[in-house]
Amino acid sequence: MILQPVALRRCASCERWQGPRQATDDGQAVRIPGEDSSGLCAGGPWDGSERRARAACGRWLRWHALPPTA
């Protein structure tokens, strides 16, 4: 699995992204299966579209499985 830092605000750490992922224990990153991991956007500007885990979007929302930032 590959780590995707939450600070980059990519699809993998967005509440709306529906692809395979796991939050790290410290909440600083998300584990994704690989470079080409993808999932559907649900409710965002790309609603219903397949998006790669590392794609960027101006409407990013922190994934609820990640602890809040201090």
C-alpha cells in the first residue's frame, strides 16, 4: 500500500471519495492500494465520476475517519 499525505488534500483523504483506503493511526496520511487507485466522487463537483486517489479538487472535505487537526 502507498501512503498519501492528508496535507496534500487529494481525493484519497476527501470525505466524498469512495475508493479503497485506510486512515493511518496518526491521521496524517491515508493508505491506498496503488498509484492507479480510483473511486467514485459522491456529491462533489465530480459527482458520479471516477477519480484517481491522487487527483486534486477545490472542494475537498476532510474524511470523517481521520482525526481532526489540532
